[in-house]
Amino acid sequence: MSLVGKNIDAFCLRCQLTLAHIVLYEVGGLVRGVKCKTCGTEHRYHGPAPEKRLSIPAVRQSGMAPTARPRTVRPADARQWEAQNAAITPDVVVWDYKLTECYEKGDVLTHPSFGRGFVESITADGMEVLFGKGRKRMAMNRPETGS
């Protein structure tokens, strides 16, 4: 029995959806040409759109985020942070970390994620800060972006 002139669901290349089509022709009993009833485009029959499956790569590719694992703190860094934190006097200024500010070696700052830190070294636009969870390279002295 021929399907020519009958309705069939097919993936429309222009609409990018599975929509009703009219069968235009068959070859060897298989539907080969259809016309979209929505946009009128004539094209080869593609059947319904295949289901999109999420593929999980067997090997991690570059650019993918690594799995979160706890970072170990070097014992020497932890002892040094504890000593500096204990030596803070009430008159020490503790700065809130801001990307646009310029800091100096020896400054004490607080970061919303890392907590209290001590500036150990400075470069033109960065610094190394000792936090309770280890050393971090932090940006500083960056221009403000207009919002």
C-alpha cells in the first residue's frame, strides 16, 4: 500500500522540529521525499528526530573541569598562617579584597571565599597571598569595568 499523499511525521530541516509532512514519493516501497505542512519545504525523508543522548567520554578531554578533590594544605603553610594570624593586634587594618585595589607586602586582607589572608609577594598586577587553606595567586590593580 502506497503512502504517497498521506501524512507522516518527519524531521524538518528548516524548522528543526519533528512535524507533520506529506509523502511526495517512494522508492522501492520506502518513503524518500516529503513536504513539510508547516513551512512548505520539500526535502528527503529523515524520519523523526533522533533522541539526543548525553555521551560520557571514556577519557577526560582538555577543557573539561576536573573532578573536585580537596586540596591538601602544606603543614609549613598552615603553621605559618596560624603564627601570623595569632600575631595580629587589634590595631591592624584588615582590608576587604577587591580586584581593583593595590596591595603591599605585609597587608592583611579578607576574601569572601578564602577568609583571612596575608600578602607575601607582589607583581605588577598580582600577588601571592597565604590563606588558612594554602597559598593563592590573586589578581590586583585591575581597571574597573563599566557596568
